[in-house]
Amino acid sequence: MTTRTPVSPGSAARASLAAEPAAPQMSHMAHLRFDRALSELQQLDQRARVALDSESGLATGIDGTFKMPMPPAACSLPGSDRAAAASVIFLDRFGGLFGIPGWHVLSPLSASPLGRSIWFAFEAKLGDSTITAHVCADEDTVKYVRIERPD
């Protein structure tokens, strides 16, 4: 049974993560990427919340306010295009929290506007499994991420 445990990134979160043994399928390199991504996430938003899957040790969701750096050429793009770019940049930069190695494994599935924000869905192919990443962004700011893993 999978339980989701919310944690706030920071020293207490790292201490609790370090106290729990990593899931067998999580390699040492994946664990290092997870720790680095969690530390960087805290620098962007110290109040961010991360939900963890107790079986895999990976994040299943993140809530916070994460302003993504945009290349200069993106400044002239419409807000919806900047939101799409912010979503991909976020998953590339913090994918280690979810077990996503980078943008190169992502395929866009859908975009659903919700007020000023847009929910984007991406498929991430990871070896012989596939996960779906749902990212809510408002222009260049990512607010929520939810991950669906196959049972």
C-alpha cells in the first residue's frame, strides 16, 4: 500500500529521508540526484511541500511557488508558451525528485487552462515503465506537480 507523506524541504526533511532506507529500486546516483534537487527546491521556496511515496521514496507531488529562469528570447512569448517552457524546465531541473532523468524522456500529452494557470500533462518513459507528470504553471512560475505511477 502506498502512503503519501507530506514533508517540507529542509534539514528536517533531509534528516527524515536519511533515516528511512531508500527503496531497493532507487540507485545511489538517483538518491544523489534526489538530494540535490530537494536542496535546490528549498532555495527557490522554503515553504514548499513535497509528498513522498513510502514505497519508492520518490516524490509524488510538490506544492510551492517556483519561478523558473527563462532565456531572453522567451520574454516575448505569450504567457501560455512561457508556462509550457517553465513546466519542462522544472521537470528537467527537479526531475530527480520524481525519478525523471531529464527533459529528454518527456512527451507532451495535454494542456488544460484553468483561470490564469495551465495544467500540462507529460508522459515520461523510464525504461520499461511510464509515468505521467501533471504540472500547473502560470507564465514562468510552476505552482503544483502531481505524478501518476502505474500500479
